Amino acid sequence: MTPSRSEGGQRLYSDLDIERLARLRLLVEAGHAISRIASLPLEALVRLEEETGSAPAQDMGTIGHPEEGARARSIQEFNDRAMRAIRALDAAGLEKVLERAAMTLGIPDFLERVAATTLEDVGQGWSERSVSVAQEHMATAVFRRVLGWLFGLYQTTSAAHRLVVATPPGERHELGALMAAISAAAEGWNVTFLGPDMPVEELLGAIAQARAEAVALSVVQLGDERAVLSVLREIRAGLPPRVALLLGGAGAQRIKAGIESAGVYPIDSLADLRPALQRLAAEEQT
């Protein structure tokens, strides 16, 4: 299935490739391991359905778009089931819940209303000691696998706008950055994901090599506010003026005024990242 394109050549998606995810869901329900079929092209998934006798994936446009009330209940159920699996240290169960949520809801709702919400609940539970260190570590590992799988589903073209995503030096929490990378890929951007704790010099070198038009950083644990702002100013000074620098994450909200004065665009949430990228893409085309 080839995505349609905007006048500027960017790929247009409805959440994620709905047909592909719907067929993946049918095959998983028929007993196929997601790890073995996730990278197959759509044509291979169709053949596999025919070979295994899975029900054909019809009415693809309606899958992942139930009535809003039912959708909200479905989202809450996914959140509840994810937290139950985490508290039970059920890694396989958590992975299954997250995969099903992504395939049912589509990428924006999965990231913004299931993944982000569940991770916030885990963080809150850890601070209140109702979630153990072992449970938090297990959840982080499973989320990393599922998010990595979703990120790998996207194929980019050389014509796409280019974005580098990472966390700055000292920030080891990478899940927020990875969710940002997936959101950007869903908008048609060619994303280079560098992971956590990137030294400034290496980050700037990668941005130049990737010929990026924008950089998105995530900060969760702020630490020394002055040190973080100093690093951001150093990064901004090392970038060409045309390259936009975006900063999101829980820690970014605490230094919003400071980052704006440093020439950094604050991103309040994942839901705000997509329109910000759309504006940047439109500016590049003018």
C-alpha cells in the first residue's frame, strides 16, 4: 500500500498505515508472533492471511476509528490492562496489550493516550512506592521494544523533511524522545533517532551529517536548570539559523521561559509536536 503525498511530496498517513496494522492484528490473533511478521511487506501479509485462512481484513478505513465514547472506554481499558500487567511483572502480557493498542487505536492515540499515560502512571507509582523498581524497569524494557518496533515500521524517502531526535547530555530517559521520533515519522519526516545522553559535539556532527531541518530533544529529569540551559544554548549556537531546535518532556515545562529566550521552541506535549512539525514543513516549502 503506497501512501498518498502532499503537494510538497510528503507522505500522508491516517494514523499509521491502517490496512497494514489491521492485517498484522488479524495475523497475531491467528497465532503468528508479531516479532516474525512485523517487518513483512503488505503483499506478504496478504499471502500469509490466505495461506493460514485468516479472515480478510475488510473495511480497513473504519478500523481504529470507533465512536468516540467507545474509543475512550477502549483507551481506558488498555491503560488499566497495561498497569495490571506491570504490577504482575507480566512482560509478555504488557507487550501484547501495547501491540494490540497500537494496532487498534492508531499511532497518535496510542502514543498520546496510552503510552504516555501509562508511563506517567508508572512514574507516579514509583515516586509513591506503589510501583517497584523491578516493575518500572520491566515496563521500560517492554515499552522500548514495542516503540522500537513501531518506529521500524516506517520507511522514509530522501525527499522527506529531515529531523534528528535525541536527549541532551546527562538525560538517560529515552522513551519520550522515541515517542517523538515515531510521531514525526508518522507525519512523513525522515527521522534519525540517536537515543539518550548525546554529547553536544557528537549531536551537532550528526545533525550536520543528516542535513536535518529540525532537532527534537527530550528532557525528563531536569537536574541543574542552569546547566541544562547552558547546554541548550551551546547546541543552538552550533546550529545553522535555519535549523529549528525543539524541546519537550516533563523537565522542559519547568524552564519554558528560559528555553524560549535561548531560541528553543518548547513542545508542551506529543499532541503539540505534530502541528509544530507541520508548520516547519510548510515553512520549508515557502
